[in-house]
Amino acid sequence: MTKDTHPPSNRPDPDSSTWFSRRSFLRSGGILLALRAAKLRAAPLLPPSPISLRCLATSRTLYPPLLERFLAKLDPAADIFVCEQYAVGIIEVLDSWVASICAERPVTGAIRSHLAESLTACSMAQFQAVPLRNSGALYVERRSFQTSQGSSPEKFLAGLTTYLAPYAKVETLELDLCGIRIATTSPLIIDTDIRYNLVGKTHDGAREQRVGAWKLAWAREDTAKWNVTHWGADPELRSRLIGPGFNEITSRCLTQGNQLSLGIDAWRTALDGATGIDVYGNHGIAVGDIDASGYDSFYVCQPAGLPNRLYRNRHDGTLEDITDASGTGILDGTASALFADFQNRGRQDLLVVRTGGVLLFENVDNGRFEPRPDAFHFARLPQGTFTSAAIVDYNRDGLLDVYLCTYSYYKGLNHHQFPAPYYDAENGPPNFLFRNLGDGTFEDVTVSSGMDQNNNRFSFAAAWCDCGNNGWPDLYVANDFGRKNLYHNNGDGTFTDIATKAGVEDYGPGMSVCWIDHDNDGLQDLYVANMWLAEGNRITADDQFLPGVNPAIRALYRKHNAGNSLYRNNGDGSFADQTVHAGSAKCGWSWSCASWDFDNDGWADLYVANGFVSSPDHYDLQSFFWRQVAQRSATSAGASPEYELAWNAINELLRSGYSWSGYQRNVFFANNRDGTFSEVSGAVGLDLIDDARAFSLSDFDHDGRLEFVLKNRTGPQLRLFRNDLEDIGNSIVLRLTGHTSNRDAIGATVTIESGAQRQTKFISAGSGFASQHTKELSFGLGSASGPISISIRWPTGNVERYDGLPINHRIQIDEGTPTFKAELYRPIPSRTASTPPPSQLSAQVDTRLATWLIAPLFGPPLKLPDTTGEIHQLSDLKGTKVLLTFLGADCTANQDSWRQLEQLTQNSAAFVTANLALFVVSASFNEQRSAYVTSTLPIHVATEKELGPWNIQYRYLFDRRRDMPLPVSFLLDMQGAIVRVYNGLVAAQEVITDASSAPRTPNEFLAHAVPFPGPYYGAPMQHDYLAFGIAFSGYGHDQAAQSAFLRAIDADPNNQLAWFNVGTTYLNRKLYTEARKYLTEATRLNPQDSDAWNNLGTVSGSEQRYDEALGDFRHAALANPHHANAIENMMRIYQFQNRAAEAQKTLEELIATAPGVAQLHLDLSITLVAQNDLKRAREELETSIRLDPSNPDATNNLGAVLLRLGMTDEALEQFERCRRLVPDFDRAAINAASLYNRRGQRDRSREILTAFLARHPDNAAVKSALERMGTP
């Protein structure tokens, strides 16, 4: 610790407040109402008083205009990540290589043009090969290439040509830039890691796949062209399949019709968004024997507004749609479903996991179902969206129990709960465990069973398994944004979360889980589907990503991109992480995963469904996500406005047509029989590029091989594949029936012995993501030919052994019966494949759709002049049905608008006869108003601002955000509410017919709004006026916003957020009496609403009722100690009134209730500085930094306090740390420069400020600081 002994040099006084950042008692501020709301614009407030106080109002709802600074960072060139800017140019080069190699005749010219003359490279033609699988139809080897050596570009290309020579046609080449680093800056050399996936047909008819990684170094020329200076290669996996693999047989087996042939985006475009349909497409599939025939049928889950579909197995290799007859085609949004015999009656009931609740259908007649709506009784009101279920008899009473997972999705402008902190979120909705009471009802035992431990995550999937091998099923829960759960069954009806102790917390974005005995040691190992993303790997390794944050936390962010995890069961309650060794991590944005032995060699293989959202606009948001969303996450729990804004930005972009981790292929891993796996997706024909979500495995045709049914977000939603391998091992299929145990034998563990080989499997219902597989167990036996012995541990714990089971048979075993029934596999059907349906990944929006709304919707007010200048209001036509039509601005460029006007004009008499009024609006501006003057119909003229509210309403009317296509028309009922929307041209007669047959009752509206019939069991579908109001206010359309918020209150007087928004809108307009009325009601409806209390305090402060304001702000801070605005507002009032001691007391009381809130300690330090208690101020700042090391204000202010204490070196150390933490924080740069300057190091001082201005040339504070230093 040193005192300041350096001579002064044009320095600021260390006692000056200019050293401090953020709010403080050391600087004054004006009274400003600075609303940080997206839906409400910031508005200054200057009360008639000399008092200078700034009160901050808060809104919790966000909208794109406030997000423009985020959206500007879509282009990495506008961001701070220099390496990501370089990545853009390198990826363009890689794309050109892909195009040249995948051409009809592969050429390497595009590669040659980017090879430096001084290239050093390995030889792609010289390698050593080690076989990994050398038996059966599939051959796999690992190739190690010759190490790097001096090489000319021509010599390298000759080797590359030899490398590619076996391919008759390269069908797939993917080059992922997954790592980038600056090796040297002068000259600029970039090191990169390129992962490649190469698939194609060879000249001898085989399918061959190669997967590996290249190490490329790049130099950039003065022309900005990138050239490769070094080309190295890691070992690659080469797989090769001669003969057929998996062939698609969808069209031969079933007819999908329009519903399933179209993807979710098509339906998001066509259906009223109020149905609840969304962009995610997270809907699963289930299989079960619904008619006790021994054959599995399957059930397909659908988004809200579309009926789920049930397909019955006809026993001849085809399936029929029996949805309507079965009674299961519900219109409720459905995440997943499971078939199980819940009452042990010998019939498969159907558990439907709707997004808004669970519904049990009882099988009353071998495939005809009736709902049991009162089956589940929640002890605690569900808070999130249901995602999946898993079934087992956890207490061994012979009845199947249910575990339910929930998640919190972004559902629009006023429904969001973002994970905080991103890497370890514990603010998710709770999951539930239900115990089967045996009478068709279920009891919520979440708390009494101990399942409430760590029950606050974002859960996608769960899977039961007896991983302890003690006869009691345990549960693993895959959670997004952080840690997973492993609930150990204590054997007494309770559970303990042992994930940490067992070593399987697995930080990461958990999507799904499956159990697999991957090494045939008789113990169930754990495979968890997460994400492996090239962009995430690049950015989280960048020094600019979360600079200054604890390295251990940064490592957890990198773990979120490390891919899928494999944990080996040690047999002692612990697991060993085998992820790197196994080679099964790198997939993509993974969803469902499952294991099965595809070639019957006796070893379990793995399949993973991948891909999030693929849109016609290929621009992918993944880089933006890591640069602008994850980067802004706080390192601890609590609100982070910037982080939440960034989440809103990416969610709105996603709904506006961007891709996010799109165009990813599913991945198949073949077991190498040594604890490792090889990716062979392309070789076997399962490298599908749909946005896959779930899949089911079942032997539909009883030929002894598992068929594979894929459920996609994209169209076609359903794809069925058959295993046509020619060289395949023997097998045996087991079907168990419980008697003392549950009838489905779910939870039974079966060990099979064939020669020296042992395999163990567990009968489950619900695993992977939103998936159910057959309850039959299929075991591959390789070349084994003798009788088989098996051991069954039934769910009740009883153990039975059976010997002499014949191979290549389907075996039926009943619990407690010493004999078994064996049936030969059915003959293998014809192995011809059907024509694959066309992919709709890049399907464009149909602009000529007409949509009935799910309920009448009142639009924003519309008051316009016609071409003569006379003013008309749309509301004047109330009492008459109206066709409101918007035309394009230029009739010559917009021919459809001209034709629409002709249609309306020619049929005007028919409209009058039908008592249907016309209100035609042209989007013309002044200089274009003559475009439609010749029409005999009155044409109303609207500016862009006047059209704005209607365009916004159109965008948010559909989940697929898009601007109004012109022409567009709205059919209004006699109350003035919209009932139907016509995109593009519409025929007059169609409108007249629609007007005469328009729905009137809720049931009629539902029947008109959905394209296929079905029952609906959820809450009434209705439009969210609150969301519309938020959108209107975001663009400054206050009148439209106010109208929408008031309609939200009319629809639900207890809609607290609507009261809050109306009050805040009035506050923004400085109408304090009205604002107080609505905000007071908002606090009554929810006394814990810290935002409402804060804004009510802002009203009081604006009216100079400071004691009331302090009380309101205190309410806000007590409800939410993290509420920065409320605390800042209190401090400003105390500051103005010179009540530092009271401010200190208030903060100390808040800290006593919430000692772990870093911001409170920072605020307390400011009041202590004001009272010159520097020693304690230092202690509080150090505490604040310990709690939140990422806060630059605390670090900067600690430097300022140390400077006051005369500890110059220590102060400079903090300023420099703050600069490293946030390089673009001007206060830290100025402070560090000033301190260097006062120490006589003027060159260093100018260097800091000049470098800052190079990045931010318009920063006035830094400019001023540089000017004060004078010329060198």
C-alpha cells in the first residue's frame, strides 16, 4: 500500500465526484422521468420547482424500437468481437469451397485461389488407417494423416484430389468454423478449427462419410483477401456402407394429408396467433398397442389449433388415420403424449401433455377413448408450460405414476421469464410428481416425496431407470440453462437429488436424456442431449466474452457448447464422465435422443435429433445470441434489464423469419464395441436435415427390426424409415406382461445372456424429448445361434429366469408364469423405398391466405381524410358490417392493389345489397394521392404513421411476424371488430358470402378458425389486448395503446399488468391523477409488484410528495431488493434533501433482509462516501465486488475511494481492472488516464484516451479529458 508521492500534473481533485461512476450523492441530477420501458418512451419531466431530482419509472415490457441498438449488432462488424468479424470473411471462403466440391464435377480452383504460395500442409492422400468396425455391413476406420510439412499449393491440391477421388458425387459437405484465434497481429495471422462432414456415393456404389477437423492458419492480404498459410488435419472417422441402409417408407405406410405435410411455419402463417401456435414446434410422438393386437400404433402431437392425429396399425405394414373415431384429435396445443395401462385393465390409456395442462384419455373400446378431465389434482398451481412426462411405478404398488416437466417459454411481449443467470438458472417453474391412486385419479406428491429439491429449473425431459440396480427406479431430469437433477429413490416413497454427489450435474442446455448400457457391463449409463454449436464455441473462447468474469463461470459458458454428455455408471452410485473418450458429443442443437442396436451386433447405438429453426432467410441468429444475449447475462440471479432486452430482441427476430441453429442434420452414432462411438449418419442414410424434435422406435411390421418414425417442426412433420440393412445380426424381441407388477411391466430390468455376452435393458415410458418408444425390448445377438437365457427383475422387485428362448422370435412372457410364447418374425417385406416427400425447409409464405379469427378483435382507431380532404372515421360505420381494405401506395407498381380496387368498384352495388359497407384506404403520400382519384369509390389516404397501428396489429395477429401485404382486407362485424383477414386479392362474392355466414358464438368462431375439426378442452382462446397495447406503445402510438390496455381491463378486471400499463402510459403523458388511480389499483391487485410501486413513487415524486414517494420506493425495494430504479429513486430524494444518514439507514435495513445483493452494497458505499466514511465505504465496495465481480461501477468507485485514501497504486490497479472488465466504459478510461497523467505518464494517459476515441469517436467526456491534457 503506497501513499501518493507523485507531483500533480493538470489533475482533478481526488475529492471530486468526477472520479465516481453511476448515481451518487456526489453529483446532482435533474428531475427526469426516464422510462426505460420498451412499450413506453422515455419522457422528461420538469416539475414547477427548483428541486432537481430524477425519478425513474419502470416498465417490464419490451419492444423492438428499444431494441434497435441490439439489432444493429446482427452484423458482427458492428460488434466488439474482432475474431467474429474475421470469421464472417473466412466463412464466405469456406462456402465457396463447399459449392465447388459439391458441384457435378468437383473442382478445387476455389481452394487454390486462397492458398498462400508459402503454404505448409499435411498430405490428405497419405494416412494410416485403424479399423474400428470391421464386421457386418458397416465399415468404420480412423485415419491419421501425415503431419504437416513443406508443401506447394499444387502438391497439396494433388493430395486433396486423390482424397476426393473415390466419390462419384459429393452430396454433402459441411464446413463449420468452430474455433478462431489471433496468432499474431503484425502480420495478421488467424488460427482456425474447421470441422468437416463429407458424405457421398462412391464409384462402387457405397455410401461413404468422413468426419474430422482441419487446423487452418490464415493471413489477410492488404486487399482483405484471406489466404491459408498452414493446413493441418486431425484424425478423421471414415464410415462406409455397401448396400441399403435406412429407407424412407412414409408414403407407402400412411397418408399425411395437408395437415402433417405442411410444417409449423406454414400454419403459423395461416392461423390466428390467438390459437396459441408458436414458432418452436416442440411437439412429440408416442407409440402404443391401442387395440391389444400386439402391434403398435402411434399418436402425433400438434400445436394449438390443429388436431392431434392417431394412426392405427393395420398389421400389414400400413397405418390408417382413426383420429376422428378415436376421440383423441384435440385442438389443444400438445407437447407430448404417452400410452400406458394406468388401471391395469389390459387397455392402453393415453396421457396427453397439453402445454396448458394434462389430460387423461381412458381407452374404453380398443382404440376409442374418452377424456377423464378430473384425473390430476395439483397441490400447487402450475406456473410454466408443460413439456413432457415420464411414467413408472416409483413406489412398487403395482400402479403407474407420472412425472411432469415444465418450462418457461417466451410467449410474446408481455409473457416472458428469462433464465437467470444463463449458465445456472434457478428461476424456472416447478415440475410435478403424481401418485396413481388406482381409481383413475392422481395425487400430487411433489413435496412429500422430496421431489421439490432443486425443483426450480427449466425442464424439457426426464427418464426413469434403475441406475442403482437395486430394484427401485431413479429419475434423471434434463434441464436447460444449467444443472440437471438425479433423484435417487430412497425406497420409502421419497427421493434425494444426488446429481452433484453422483457427478452428473452436467451444466449445459439440457434438451433430453436416455439411459444406455453402452459398454455391456450390465449397468445403465447416462446420455444427455445438450448442444454443440460452432458459433458458441468460437465466441465463448474469445477474450471479449465476459471479460473480467470469474474463469470458472466462463468455463461453464463454454460447457454450454461442449455438446452431448455420456456418463458411465460406476456401479457405486457415482458416474464417470466419458464424453470426450466416447466421441458422441458433437451433434448440434440436440433434441430427442435414444439408443437401439441398428445392426443387431449386440451393442447399443445412439441417434440424436437436431436443429432449432430453419427459415427461408438463412441468416442464422446463433452468433448474435452469444454476442448479444448470453454475453449480457448477470453472473448471479436477479434482474438484468439489458439481458432481458436482448432476449426480447432475438425472440422477435426469430418470429420475423430468421433462422436460429437451422439446417442442422440428425446424427447417428454407431457403437465401436470398445466404449467409443463413430458418427455414421450419412453412411446409413439418417443424416436428415429437418428441424427434428422427437422420434419413436417400434417394430411396426413385426419383421424383427425397429422402424424409426421422426416428428419434425418443418414439413413434412412425419417421416417413417425402415431398416433395410442386408448384413445384420440375429435378434430377439421380448414383450412382458405384469400381473403383480403394473401390466405394462414398465420399470422391469431385463438381462440377456448369449454366450459370453450380457446385455441389460430397462422398460420405460417417456424418454428422449417428447418421445415414447415401444414397450417391447429388442436385443441384437450378433452371430449367436444358440438358445438364449434371460433374467427379469419385475417392477415389484421379483426376479424370474427363463432359459431356452429361440433367436429371431418375438417372445411373450407373463409375470409369474414359468413358460413363454414364441412367435417367428414375419417375413421381411419388400425392401424398395418410397419417394421421399419434398423438404419444406425453405418454403416461402403464401401471401394469398384468408384467415378467420378465433374471436372478434377490435382494431386501433382509424380517422382519415379522403381524396377530397373530407375526414371520415371507421367507427362511424358501427352497426354495419364493413370490408376495410388497404391498397398499395403506387397503383402502377402494385398491380394487385389496382385489380382489388377494380373488383370493389365493379361490385359496389352487390356490397350495398348485402348491407356491407366499404372503407378503402390507400397508403399514398401527398405526391401520389392522384393514383386512385379516378375511382368512383371514396378513397381514404393514410400516411405511414397513420397506417402504423394497423400494420403493428397485423404483425402481432399472427405468430409469424410480417408486415401487411398490400392489398390486405379486414372483414368487420357490426360492432366494428375484425372477424376475417384476407391477404392479397379477394373476390367480392367471397367477402359477401363470408359476411352472411360469419360466426357469432365462441364455438362457431372456433369451428371457422381452425382448418380441421376437433374437441377443445382448454381455456377459451382469445386475443391478448395487452400484447397489442405494448406493441402500439413501443412505436409511440399512445392512443391505440391506451385503447388496447383498457380493452384488456374490460376483458379481465383483475389483469394487473393492464392496470399497470394504463397507469404508466398516463405517467408518461404527465397525467398524474389518472396515473395514480391505475397504479394504485395495480399495487392492490399485486402488493409484491415492485415495478408498480416504483412507478407510483415516481408519480408522488413528480408531484413533490416526497415522503409518499419514499414510502412507495421502499415498498418496491422490499418486494425486490434487486430493483435498481426504485433504490436509485430513493437515493436521489435523500440526496436532494441532504438526508444521507437516513439513506444509509434504509440501505442497511434492506441489506439485512437481502445481504447477497451486490447493488445494495454499492449504493450504501455511495452514502458513506457522502459522509466521508471512506474506510467503511471501501469495505462495502469490496463486498459488492465479491458478490458481483462483473459490475464496473463498483470496481471504478473502489478505485475512487482508494484514491481518496491516498492509495494511488491500488486505485490505479482498480481502474485498470475496470477497463479490462468493460473496455468501453468511459469513466474507467478517463480515471485511469487522469491518474497516469498526474503521475507524469502523459504518453500512457493519451494512449488510453486516444484508443478509446478510436472506438467511440463521439464520446464527449473522453474528448474533453483529452483536451484538458493539452498537446504532447
